[in-house]
Amino acid sequence: MNRPFGYKELTAGLSSLGLHLSDEQITALLGLAVQLDSWSQRISLTGHRGVPAIIQGLILESLALGCSLPAWSSLVDLGSGAGFPGLPLAIAWPNSKLILVESREKRVHFQRAAIRALGIENVTPLHGRVESLSPERADAVVAMAMAKPEQALGLMSNWVGPGGYLALPLGEQRPELNPPPNFIFEGVVDYPVPGSDACRALWLARRVKDGVDSLK
């Protein structure tokens, strides 16, 4: 049986993460990689070139992050770029609700086109600057490369609901960060990305309600 280009790499990565997705979900993830590669040949959306590189560097990276988050049913992806990690997370967690916030119009155009083409129903793209939009509260808020860490945490905090999490991805450098007001630091979670030797981690802080731990 002929498998689509990139199928082997994607399914091996999913197995490594312990994610069991349907054929339809796998097809959608592969379709997302193909769409991004096609668009990137016309406009600059990502530095990853070719379907295998997109699967490795964006899709599996996004899914590894999703597997490392505390339990969530809603997530906001701030500064989402072409839709990562938000679009792969929406495909892999279809019962969740995701919001993608991006200020660059061309990238939002791609997000909307991919959502239509792949039939992703649980994600909403928002065009605008984070500080100019009305926040929609979620269980988790992620910002991959939106701003310097301290600035990013301040912008992210308004989008987190009670008991929800700030999730700031880190690379090899682990700066000392102070949680924003009404948040408590939960720790740094290291996580692997299938097929990569890169060191990845999530800095986590949880919102407390009116200065009291909302989960107690």
C-alpha cells in the first residue's frame, strides 16, 4: 500500500509520543505539512523547507509540547505565526477549543485557508496584536516566540482563566523568571521531541483566584 509522503516519519513520531490518532487525523496533519510547504514556495511563512522538515520541526514539535502541558480543554496560541503549535494541537485534540492570535496578515490568511481545506472545526484565528485584542480566557496559554520571556508572560497572563496555566517554551537557556501577579510558579518541565536531540522545556505558572490557590 502506497503511503503519503511523510507518513512514516509522522507515525513514528506519534508512536514515540504515545499519541494514538485516527487515519483522518494523520491525513489532516500530513495535509497541513503539504499546505504549508506549498504556500511557503510563494510567501515566507517558515524557515522549514519541505514536508519532512515541516513534520519534524513544526508538527512533531507542536505535538510534543501539547503532550507536556497539564490537562487542558481550551488553549490560546499567542503569536501563532503560520499556526504552530495551535493547528496541530487542534487536529490531535479535536474535543478541545483553540484560539490563534497573530498580527501578520499573510500568516492569518494561511491559517484560515488551512482550517477550511482540512475541515478543522475547533480552532478560531484572530488577526491583531495581543495587547489590542479583548482576551478570551483559556485553560492554557502558549507563546512560542512572541517576545522576550518577561514581556511575553505579562501579555499572556490576561488570557489565562482561573486555575489555568501560562506555558512558556524554553530552549537550552533557562532564565530565572518571576510569575506575574496572581500566578504561582509550577516548575519547568523538560520534554523530548521525536527525531530531535534539541533540548525543550516548558516554564509553567498557574493562575490563582483573588490571591488564593483556585484548585484548593
